[in-house]
Amino acid sequence: MKKIALLVAAMAVSSLASAQFCISGKFGIINDSQNTRLLNGDKFDGNYQDRNDFEWAFAPCIGYLFEDYEVGVSLSLGSYTATRRHILSDNLYDQTTASWGLGAYGRHYFGLTDRLSFFSEVDIYFSSDKYTVEGEDDYSKSKFLTAYLVPGLSFDINEHWSVESYFSFLNLSWNNEWENSYDEDGKLNSDGTYGSEFNFAITSGLDSVMDLLNQISIGVCYTF
């Protein structure tokens, strides 16, 4: 029995010696402004004259690498603010969505060259959003449980640093959503809606090359 225990301990030490840990993350900022002007005295294009959308997201993660495999956990934080000015009333207000999430992932690498690798990644994560409108006391919350398979490329700059690119426009995903609305005292108004969807190769919503480029995300990884 003691020999078996020593053998298991030796195998564990050997595995840790050949394994590595990595810290990686993605960060993004998007600012989009649109202005709609009256075309004629009695006609206008759209519901709002001025519109500005600002969004940021940060997703750090830590992973454990062994041979051609990597497993890890991730945290995501983000905020989306939409500022609107109505043409007729000239009222200015903000719509804000604050988000956070926790997830786990597994990845398999396929070496293409000494520095370049293709990978397939499976992610499962839970996230929560809170939606508020300036000047209103009620709000809504949504919870998501999502799993998806997405491909990508990893390029090793040196021994410790690498750059990763995810091809989000080509993925297999499953998403469940629960939405609830609350009054100003935090009391549940309604249990809202529940939705579930399954998608493959989400390219139908792309209108231009820029839309395609926006679905190719870049990350940085440090291995130690």
C-alpha cells in the first residue's frame, strides 16, 4: 500500500513539473455615436436625434496547461451605456446595463508551426445583467447560462508571452436566459421571460467586413 501511495505521489509531482500556469485576459472598449437630423419639416428618420453607445468589457482568466491541453476559470466584468436624446421632447437620458460573470473552460491545442497553434475551446459560464433607465426607479435583471465551442489561434511571442485570437463568428453555442423586473423597492413585479437558443456559425447578422472583424477578439496570455 505504501508503494502504491509513493507511486501516485511521484506521478503527481511529475505531472506538476511538466505543467505550466498562465494568466490571460481580454479587454475591449467600443464607442459609437449617431446623429439623426430632420430631412423635411414634417418628417424625421428614426426615433432619436442623438445617440451615443459606450461599452467596455474586461475578462481575466487563469489556466493550467499540460501538454496540448489547458483548463481554467474566468471572471468577466462589463458595462454598456446608451445615451438618447428624443427629437420631439429633447429629453436626455441613459440606459445602462451592468454585467458580471463566472466561467470555466477547456482547450485543446494543435501545433501548426513552432510558434503558431490552432485551438478549439469549450466554455461554460454563468452571467448576470442589471438594466436601469435614468430617472426611473424600477429595473430588470437577467441571468444567463451559456456554453459554446469556438476556434482560435495562439502565437507565441517568446517563452512567456503569447497572443490569442478567437473567431467568434464561427461557433457552436447554447444559451439560456431568465429575465425578471423589479419595482423601486426591489420587489419582484414579474418573473418575466425565459428563453433558450441554440446557434451554429453566427454569421447571418453580419452586414459588412467591419462587423466580421468585430467578431474576431484578441487576448494576451502570460505563462509562468
